[in-house]
Amino acid sequence: MQTRKVLVVVALVSASIAMAARDGITLRKALTTGTEKYHMLTTSKQTISIAGADQDMAMTSVASYSFKIGAVDAAGGSAQADLTTKVEKVDFDGPLAEAMSGQKDKLLISTTVSGKLDSRNRFNTDTAKKIDPRSVILGASTASFVSPLVEFPEVPVNVGDTWDVKVPKSPLTTKEDQKLTAKLVGEKDVDGKSVYVVSVTGTVKSNVDIGEIMKGNPVPELEAIGATDMIITGSTDVSGEAIVDKATGQTLTMTIKLNTKEEATSSALGDTKIPLTGVSTIKYTLDK
């Protein structure tokens, strides 16, 4: 009889643990009216192969990445928001650096897009908005799908669970939605805060029509080099990790590594396809 009681207790405990596991962790962002600002440090090395010869160029850029969050619709779990990205500094190194050095001031651009930010960290914007073609040079085509706001899952998850992260169609990627994979890696303490560790991995394809983008925002410097009909195609492998504050759902830091393989074509190049490869690291840090 005593053995049977013990078995019943064990069964009840096991059932409660299993139920707790199914309940899982609900990842959500606490939306608050105000400004949420990150600094973005990007380091990259790009290789352009021309006539069988490789030309390397290293780049380091610093940019601010600020969300101005408006009135919060508590019932809907969303708020109007403006995202402003401002390039504050750009430096080049390598054989192609001299050619770019005279263009640095022209690359210190600022762009603002408006949309809705929700408690699942989804920022939905107007994809028809004009895009500055120079942002492609600075890697905005990659930053557009590796923002510090990792999309949270709709349902509760446990450590080790994965979910899809939508990469919206865009002139800087492709005309179709794509997806990356997020994973709740674990929990820990960082600088006195309890945090979640979330990884993001996958591959994003690109088919960027520079000429089409320039129709809405012409850039004389790019027109002068025959970029009006340039097409850049390829893919980028993404591997990143975010540290998310348990209390607020804010990303405290996020580091992403990107490996890009693309090729450029245009009438100015004739039948020649220019291979473009690159390795980049982007680090976002929430301003305190």
C-alpha cells in the first residue's frame, strides 16, 4: 500500500512538471511611450573579384538606431513608432579605401521609417517607402533583417524550442517574405539582470535592383558609375545571439555574424558578373 502511494505521488509530480513544461515561457516586450535607442557597430570585409583579381575593402561604421514609440494601445498590444537610423562614422581600409575615402561624408546619411511596433517585437513598416541607394553600401540590406528586435513566438516556449522569424519582402532583399529561425537558448544573469539568451540563424536570399531603388531616390555618384541598372543577387548566412531582459523584453545586446555571397551585373559591365563576398559582424547595444 505504501509503495502504491509513493507511485501515485511520483506520477502527480511528473504530471505537474510536464504541464509546467507545456506552459513554458511567454516572451513579450513591455511597450512604453518614449525613445529606445541602440548603437550599432558594424565591421566588415568585402572582396570584389574583377578580371580574376581580388580587391579587398574593410569597413567600420557606427550608427544610432532609435525607436520613438508613441501612445500604446494596451488592448491591441501595439504602438505607433518611428525608427531613425543615423550613420555617425564610416572608415575604410584596403586597396579600394582610397576610392571610397572621398565619399565618406556623403555616406553619413539618416533615414526614418514609420510603422507599428507590437509586444512580439514585430515592427511593420511601409515597404513602399523610398530607400537611399547608398544604404546598400553600408549594409542596410542586411541590417534590415537583423534588427535588435528579435520577433517573439506567438505561443509559450521552453529552453531549446525554436520558432520562425519573418523577414518581410523588401527592395533590399527579395519580393517574397523569407524566414530565419530563432531559439530560446537559455537563461542567465548579466550585470545583475535576469535575461534570456535567444539565437537567430538561417539564410536570406537577395535580389536587389539598384536602378529600381534609384527611381525613387536618384544618387548622381551612383549614376556616374553606371549603377542605374545594376542587379545584386545572392544570399547571406546569418548567425546571431541576443541578450533579452526578462523584465522588459528589451534586447540589451545582440551580436550577428553575416557571410555574404553575391554577384553584381549591369549593362556597364557587359556580360561580366562581378562576384562579391563578405564577412560582417554587427553589434547592437542598448543605450543606458
